[in-house]
Amino acid sequence: MAASTTELMDMPTPRIEPAEFQRRLLSWFDQFGRHDLPWQSPRTAYRVWVSEIMLQQTQVATVIDYFERFMARFPTLRALAEAPQDDVLHLWTGLGYYARARNLHRAAQQVVADHNAELPVERLDALMALPGIGRSTAGAIIAQSTGKRAVILDGNVKRSLARLHAVNGWPGKPAVERKLWALAEIYTPATRVVDYTQAMMDFGATLCKRTQPACSQCPFRDVCLALAEDNVQGYPQPKPKKALPTRQTLMLMLEDTKGRIWLEQRPPSGLWGGLWSLPQFESQRALDDWLATHVEGPQPHAKPPAFVHTFSHFRLEITPQPVECKALNGVRENGLWYDLTDPPALGLAAPVKKLLAQAKQQRDPFELACLPGDA
């Protein structure tokens, strides 16, 4: 997608000729870039796509193991499309931002239905029409899987270009983003596009880092305006902060006579959409009323300390409520008994995974919980 007239009008004067920018960047990449990431061999559109979605909001070191497990279970796009959503969410558990997994699954099903199970990498707009694929992700998929010229502007690229040109303002503002897209368009070459795209991501992730950038090793230190101002950390400007509101919830840890814990699946959209969670209640009265209606012989135990799980837009204060019971009356279709000793493959909300791991460890303090790590 070429830069629009508006983008070109808003573009600052490049600090360095594009050909020289490319030469310096690729020379740095050849020596210091990452050349052995698992999605680079084989480098297919499907593998690149999955890696790009996983890498949104998540570091490479964390993603690698998740990616390899995901590919082992879903080696092809069609395998992903045909899998139950629970299987997808289970392998995503711990990566967070679960809408990414739900969109990945939906997009795979759409590609099977509309594109014969092949990602439409010949057109940027066709990729962007799929759930969860924005302009930069689409560009990365095209560039890295086909070698054709396509422009990216992920967080690493935004930071690098904002510093090089001392672009004022938060990149989330449309005017600032337009300037950065225009610069990215100017600097992107027509050759070695695969390497250039990876180089831009690596440069921001490993050299022009958010904190403690290695400016003394930077191939652009002589032309970087942020460095000249001695204000590298001032670019890009952060999103204006708002105080996060705090909400409270009670999580019922209902245990039956076999030691199993009752879980319920969340609605497909919204908070923890499609994941499995402990039943939640806004008040003690609501929880007590539910127990009186659905549970035979409830025996509440003392509540463990509350803890806080932080989302991007609010903090959730969670108070667990352990309860033993003889039976559960009127079991609903969206629930199941979770066996801690032989856990099913489910996508679990992160705080729920934490509580289940603690419950298992309390039963056998000499055995570490076998659930995946929290994130």
C-alpha cells in the first residue's frame, strides 16, 4: 500500500538517504540480526502469520516455545481451522490477549472457506479483511513469505523511526501515525525485503530498545535526532495515562467429593472470551444464593487472601471462595468438573490457572503444578 498524498505531505524530511539507510541497516542485520527463529525455516505464509500474531504484545523469547507447540498441534492452516476452539485456547494459555487466538482461529476458518486454505498474500486488502490482521501485520506476512515489497510499522519500527526523526507525539494519534507510515514507506526497499523487514523488527527489539537502547552501537547514531537532543527516552511519547479503575469479583472454587473443581466456559466474546473460568460473583449474597440453588451440602472454607489481576483498562481484585459439596444440581452445558490430577486440555483464564495450580500444589506440596506458566 503506497503512502497517500496526505501522508507524503505530513512526512518529515528524511534524515538519511533511503539507499544509505537500507545499506547500514542490512549490514548491521547481517552481523547481529536474528537468523534462526523457528518461523524462518520453513518460512511459509501460515507460519509467518502465526508468529506475527503471537509476537503482538509478546517478546520473542516467550513466543518461541508457544510457537513450536502450536505448530506441532496445528502444522497447517487447515488443521487450525478444523480444530475445536478449546484446543486453540489451551495452547494459547499463558500468552494473554486471548482475542488474538480467537481471531486467528476465525481467520483460519475464513481462509479455508474463501481462499481454499491459502492465505491471500497477493493482496494487502484481502489479508486485512481477515480477523485480527491489521496493516502492519499484513505487510509483514507478504514481505516475509513472498519477498514482495510491503511496508511494516509495528511497535519496534515506530520507536526507531520516532527517535531517528524526533517525531513528537504519541504514535497512537492519527497525525503522528501518518508521519511514521510515510517514513516507513520511503525507507522500505524493493530488494532484500525479507531481510529488511526482519532487520527493522530486530533493530527495535534488540538495539533501539524501549529502555536502555544501545546508542553507542547504533549504525544511525550520527543522524539520530533524539540522540542529538540527548533525549532518546523521550521518543516516542507514551500514551497519556489514566488511573485504572478497580473492580472486585468472587471466584467460587467448588470442589466435589472426588476432589474435582467446577469450571464454566466464558461467553465467546468479552473478558476471557471462550476461556474456562471459575464461576464469578459480584457479591457474597449472589454467591450464597447460587450455592443454595445449585449445590447440595455446601461447606464453605475460609477465603484465601485476595489478589489483583491487571488488564490494560482496569484492575480486577479477585477473592477466591473455596467450597466443598456433595453434588451439583442442574449441571449446565457450559460447565465441567476439572480433574487436577488428569487435567483436560482447556484454555484457562490466567488467574484461574494460578488458583488451580495452587490447589494442586497444596494437595501434594512435593510435586510442582504441571500447568503451563502464568503470563
